[in-house]
Amino acid sequence: MDKVTENLLLNEEEIKSKKIVLESYPKRLIATLSTKCNSRCIMCEVVRKKWDMPQKTLDEIKQLLPYLQSVNWQGGEVLLLDNFYELFLESLKNKSLKQTIVSNGMLLNDKWIDALTDADIEFTISIDGLNKEIYEKIRYGSKYDVLLKNIKKLNEVRKRKNSKLRLKMHTVIMRSNYKDTDKFIDFANEYNFDIVYMMPIWGGQQIDENIYIGNNFDIMSELSDKINIAEKKARDYNIEFFHSIPIIKKDVRSDTTIINENNKNEQKDVDENKTEVDNIKENIVSETATESLFCYLPWQQLNIDPGGEVRPGCLCSKPVGNIETESILSIWNNEQMQEYRKRIINNPKNWCNNDCINNNIKMDLRKV
Ligand SMILES: C[S@@+](CC[C@H](N)C(=O)[O-])C[C@H]1O[C@@H](n2cnc3c(N)ncnc32)[C@H](O)[C@@H]1O
Ligand code: SF4
């Protein structure tokens, strides 16, 4: 049995028995390799601080690759990095490893198109505008005509080689583009995307673009309708569609609270007010814990953010460590990771992201 299958079986077993300290390794890794980028998107906080993943962590990742089911390479812009081409080819040697690359698509030259279309991977291009004006306003420094040219070229080679590459689109929904929410699916269909993932803007970088905070009922209501239309279009076009956009339930207008990950800080404050007894109670693994967990990520995944901070998933409110000071595998079973596992088994309130707890984030994004 190969290492990845062995690890998967052990991992399933450990989840079933609700183990807190795991012998299995993560099955999925989301790794930010650097914050270097050739664009300056208005909402992006990643590129504000210079950071490169230390070589020791890159070496740890190489050791971990044979055990992983999937890896997601993030930046900055990974196609800009000198060491990424070699890392990508090395990862391909692990036949059952699924690779996902997230890119702005600007640097898709012949060499990259050739390598990508030879591989059975998922290649994501982030697109937040459907015309030159909105695209270049949001993705400052990127060019709409280059984007279209590169996608067309990639698609020509995909078709010619009958490539297994799956093309995915990432779209951050914000004030400047929410009216086009469903039209992104038409674009995805026109340009042969297989998958679309839409997410809300987070962070304080562009506060006027953030429609998810404050009293924006009319906008959120319109956006909810557009998400429904997008879902229908995606079904008709046979495109896989995921989103983490908070949706309004129309019949509860008076009580509606728009919850998204911008409330991370709020949750932290509430948690700090908890008594020690509350904390101790939650740390004892309850025998009546539910059979199925509301989230599996702390048993399955590690996410390395820009700056080296690690979380089980990108929506998780609390970090579990930093690769600058700890190894990946010591973080995997450290106290904070154990805490996530215990809280999920017992009571994730005031710990995990409210959108996950309230099921506003689809289960697909909480299970690998
Ligand atoms: C940081 S980028 C790195 C990869 C690549 N440079 C790109 O643009 O796709 C990863 C993803 O995060 C998204 N992103 C950037 N800033 C964001 C924000 N403030 N809120 C939500 N998503 C954001 C990008 O649109 C992109 O899909
Ligand atoms: S291209 Fe990606 S990493 Fe670069 S600024 Fe835009 S979102 Fe950030």
C-alpha cells in the first residue's frame, strides 16, 4: 500500500474514533509560498508585507508530499517565484497527489501552459471583473486583454492535448462587482471553466467595497437572488459552483444579521471573556459528542498563511502556530490543534467561525 493510502485509512480511523492527538498526517496542505506579486489588487492584504516561506519549511513540505492527498499552492503570485517550477515538477512525481495552483493568470507563458496542460491538476485563475474597467480597477496592475489572451491560449492547448487540467475561477464578490455575480458563470462557461468559487471580500483593506458589514439589506438581498441565479446557471452549464457568500433568508428581515468572517475579531473578544470553568468544561471530551462532526478540517488539513501563521482552514478564526518557529508536524498535534479538535467535538461556540457553526458555509468547505 502506498504512503498516501496508508495515511488516508489511518486518518479516517482516527476521525471515527475522535482522536485528539493524531498519528496520521494532514491529507491536505494549503501553502502560501511567498507574498511576492506582479499585481496590487485593491482588496489584497497578502502583498502588503514582504514574506517568503523559509527553506526549512519548503524542505518539510517536500518530505510530506508523498503522504498528502492534495496540496494547494498560493501566493502572492506563485508563477513569479524562481523555485516554484521545480517544486511543481517535483510534486508531480507523487502520482496520486492532487495539486491546485491559485494564480492571477498574468504570467501564463508557453513554458507554464505546456507544463500545466501535461498535468492532471486544478489551475485556478482569480477574476473579479467582467470588463476592462472593473477588472483593472480591482486587479490593479493586471491587464484584462492579457487575461483573455492567456485563457484562450491555455484553452487551445488544453483542447489540443486533451488535457486533464481542470480550470477553476475564483471571484471575490464586493461592491464593484456584485451586480455581475451570475454573469461570472456565463463568463466561466464561455471560457471553459470547470469550477467556480465565489467568496466575500474580507479584511479592512477596502472598507467601501465591503458590502457584508453594516446595514446593507437591499444589497445583500439582491446578492442572494443573484447567487441563486448563479447556482441555476452553473447547473445548466454543468459547472461546479461553490461559494462562501452569506445569504439572507428573506422571511427574517427584522432579525437578519449578516455574518461573515469579518466578525473574527468579535468572536475573539467574546472568547476572552469566558471563565476558566467554561474552558475546562469544554476541554473534557464529552461522551455524548455527536456522531458526525460539523467540521473535519482540524483532522484533515493545515493552511499556511502569508507570514507563516497556520490554521486548519482559511476561515478558522484562531491561528494554531507559526512555521517560522515550529515545524509543520509539531504544529499538527500541538496544544492549539488539539483544542480545535476538542472544541469541535464538544462545543465550537465562541471558538470557530460563526458562519461554519451556523451552516452558512457549505459542508463541502469543511470536509476534505
Ligand atoms: C491572495 S491571492 C494569491 C493568488 C493569486 N495571486 C491570485 O490573485 O489568485 C489568493 C486568492 O485570495 C483572493 N483575495 C485577495 N484578497 C482578498 C480579500 N480581501 N478577500 C477575499 N479574498 C481575497 C484573491 O482574489 C485570490 O483568489
Ligand atoms: S494577484 Fe493575488 S496576491 Fe497579487 S495582489 Fe492580487 S490577489 Fe493579491
